[in-house]
Amino acid sequence: MTGRVVFLGLLLICVTAGAEERSGIMRKPTCPDTAEIVACPLNLSPVCGSDGNTYANECQLCAQRQSTKMDIMIVKEQSC
């Protein structure tokens, strides 16, 4: 009985490890309201887009959203 409880406890820990990344919580990027993004800053602050691509920063993701007309969301605030 004790072995079964330990096994189930370890299984629960394994399943919940990294649950925050896989929780499916995405956020919409804060893009400027202008029709076109003229130039993005060169700061490196990678974000992972819902299209599976890593963008150098949120502005780059916004530029891609506007050029492709796709609704790309931010999955996490780091590389994919």
C-alpha cells in the first residue's frame, strides 16, 4: 500500500512539473494601433509566438502579425 502511495505521489509530481508552461495561457501582444510598424527597437527580449517561432521582441511579433494578418499570440516570455 505504501509503495502505491509513493508511486502515485511521484507520478503526480511528474505530471504537474512544468504545468505553467503547458497551461495554454497565452496573451495578446500589445501592438501599436498604427496601420504599419515602421521600425522595431533592437533590444533582445525573446518571446515565443503561438505559431512556434521565437521573435527577438514583442514588436517583431507585432510586425509579423501585421504582415501575415495572422492572430499570433505570446505563449511565453522566452524562446520557444
